[in-house]
Amino acid sequence: MAFTSFSLDPSLLKAISKSSYNEPTEIQKQSIPLILAKHDVMARAQTGTGKTAAFALPILQNLLLTKPAKTELRVLVLTPTRELAQQVYKSFCHYGEYTSINMGIAYGGVSTKQQILDIKQGIDVLIATPGRLLDLLHTKSVSLDKINVLVFDEADRMLDMGFKDEIERITQQLPKTKQTLLFSATFADEIYRMSKNMLINPKIIEIDEKNKAAEDVEQLVYGVDADRKRELTSFLIGSKNWKQVLVFTRTKQCADDLAKEMTKDGVKSVAIHGDKSQGAREKALLEFKEGKVRALIATDVAARGIDIKGLAHVINYELPYNAEDYVHRIGRTARAGNSGLAVSLVSVDEEWLLTAIEELLDIRLLQQWLPGYEPDLTKNLKSVKRSINKKNARKDALSGGAKTKARKPNTRNRRG
């Protein structure tokens, strides 16, 4: 099957040909005809399977067929992060390179001046993060009155990051009649609840088994003491001469500290997370892509939207609290038909997180020990005993009085 079978405009086919794409991916094969036919679509597929082109190409095609004499904003694409907004914007610009369709972008962390200027000069498509879009709406710098296509890209991450209220406020300012497209790497129950309120008789597309890790990713798990993780990370990168490694942490502070210590180890590293300015994030990502730094230390939030061609190695320095984030993390590698390696460093207090991941994937990830970095079993046994003693002491303290319902630990992924 070729892209020509979709009857796309020659200008779009020219841009596709320039990208050296041979044939559409499965998500593109199923999505493009439905979007061209103006259906609402709810689609799930693994990262790296071409989701952006799956909605960008038919949207551009429909714009070409119905372009009015006056340029007006008709397509809104919402993304959870600045990095993803930039990635989607570049894709739209690339596919629309040989058309007269104008694209705009709006995200936080930078001045609104240029973004407002671009909007006033006239755009057909706006890619935006929810927070910055609300800022522009508040100052009446943008109008959504003519929107006829709304896209939620990475909808699961948008909800995880707490954008539910922002999304509701934005949709209240949109026309009731429009085409709505929801694309996501995973479908959680909250996504289905959201779809019921925002999509009308949507066509459901699910590519590959739910919560399945990419087949071309080799997954390794090393048991190691928490206080030796940094040492092992630097050793793996240095001894195996890995040139480009994406390292995930759970918190911003850990990302900053790890980047500093690994640089001292001789592995030039830089951190990227939500507290970094947009300029700093763009600089870090550019240096990583150009090979000026070997390791990019990222939190889950900042990493959403990062697309590094040929990225072969991912390290889970800390396992995520949300098991589904593990699938997304390792999906940063083995993209576009390439293979990749995902290494997870697991300390004794993270065993429960590994179990949650195994249950989600319905596979067993066997742990191994790297010679010289074996866990200190005596220390770990003492740690486990202390934990058990604390639990027993708490039970004894409560036994003489009213029973207290234990609070369920918060295992949601923290915003980075």
C-alpha cells in the first residue's frame, strides 16, 4: 500500500517523498481514511509508529479542499508539553511545506510576543499547550470561533499532568460542531470517560496489544543498591561506549544531581525537566541530538515528545510510579523500524514497581547482577527487616485503640 492510495494532494505527496517514506504505517493506514471522511477518531498506538502523520496528513488534505479566501484558524492541536508541541509543529510545517497553509505554535516558558504576532498575521493550524492557550484566550489574542478540527495528542499524558480543568475551559470556547481526534499511546479509563463527553460516535483504532512494549526493544534489568546506581550508570555508558543515552528519573532534583555527578565521572550529561526554562530545554535537547553531551537526564513529563532519530539506549535510573510510563519510556528507542536497548536499575525498595510493570506487560523481566555491582544482600536484608519491624510496631500501637484505615500510598507519577 502506498500513500498515493489515499488520493492526497500532489503537494503533500511531494513532502512525503522528500521524507523517503516508502509506505504508511498501520496507524496511518487505518486513521487517514477515517479522518478524510470527517469521522471523530479515537486512536491508540505505540510511540514511534507515526501517529503525528496519521492525523496531520488528512487534516492538511481537508484544509486544501476547503481553504477559504481568507486565512482563519480552523485546526487546533493540543499537546501536553512544549517539546511535543514543537515536534508536532515541525511535522505540520514539513508536510505542508509545498502548500499555502500557515501553521502557528503557542507554548509557555517563552514570551507571547512572537506567538501573538504569528496568530494576528493569519494561521490555519495552531499547535498549543493548554496553559499558554488559556493565556492567549484570556487576553483575547486568539479566537477559537472558526475551529472545525480539534486534536488531542498524547491525551493520556495530558490528563496525567492535571490538565483536565484546562481542557474543559478550552472546549467551552469551541464550536459545538467540529471533528474531534484523540490520539494516545495508552487508553486509561479516564480517557474513555473523556471521549464520551467530547467525541461523537468515534471510530476506535487500537494498534497492537494494549500496554505492549515495542518488540524491537531488548529489556534488561539489573539489581543494584540505590547508592550505587549512579556509579553503574556511568560504568555502563563508558565501558560500552554508548554515545547517546536517555536516562529517566522520577524527580527533577534527582535529574539535576545525577547530571552533575555523571559529568564528574567523565560522562558529559545534562538534565531536562519542567523547572528548566524553555531556552535551557531547547539547548539541552540540541546538544544531545548533536552529540555534544552523551546522556540526557529527563523526567517523564519533560521526555514526552522527545524524538531522537536512531536513539539506541534508554536507562531507567528509577522505575516510574505509573507502570504505563515504563512502556512510554522504553518506546523512546527502537523507533521507525530500528532496534533498541532499555536497561532498568532496580533497588530492593523498587521491587514492587517492577512487579507492577510485569503485571501490566504480562511478562517476567528477569533480574541479573553485573559483576562488581552486586547488591549488598546483608544490607538489603537489614533494610527489609527494619521495614517489617516498623509495620509490626505500628500494628502493636494501634491494637489497643480504635482501628485506623491505612492510607493507600500515592503511586501516581509526580509531575516533572
